[in-house]
Amino acid sequence: MLDSRRSFERRQKPDGIIRLITFISTIGWLLIIFCSGLTIYAKPEQTNLFYEMFNVPVREYWNYSLLNVVFLLLVFLLALSLFGIFMNAMRNRRKTDKIRKSLIFQAFMSIVGIILLLINSIL
């Protein structure tokens, strides 16, 4: 008898928590792109024939001030993505709710980035 009843979903659009999780995911992807760009800019420049012909000086070392900024951004990204995963786990009640894989990927990538920066600073 209960199966014959149709359940009516009164909530038509995402609530505030789902919008917050989407916002956190978007900010996380922007931080990953920004950290990647800063890391590329911080790495040593490569010499080529043009630089050697005209004796243009090139930077042969990592820019550690930029890498410190990247490290802080990755720690912030890790905290933000873990908060998003926590909020997502707390708000997983509806049938249409799902775990955001992008938040898990962002947390994993930030951990990998932090480990690589720590290894780079030690060596």
C-alpha cells in the first residue's frame, strides 16, 4: 500500500549547502589553475640559442618566494576541499545528492603538491 503512493519532492532547487559545495568546488579549481601557473612561472628558465647568442641572462634557480605562496595556497585548498567533503557528506540525504568527486580530487592534488614542494625544499 505504501508503494502505490508517489513521493512528492517539495524542494525544487538546490539549497544553500549544495550551492556552497558548488562554490567551494569552483574556487578549488581556480586555485589549482592559479597554483599551476605560479609553479610554471617559478621554475628555472631554460636557455636556448637566442639567449646564448645575445648573452641574455637567465634565471637558473627556483623562485622560492613564489613557491612559498603556492605552498600556502595548497594548504588553503586542502582545508577548503576537506571542508567541502565534510559538508557534502553531511548533506547526502536526497536521492539526487551525490559525493562530489572533484572535491576528493582537489584534496588529493593539494596533498601531492604539498609533498612535492616539501621534497623540493629539502633537496
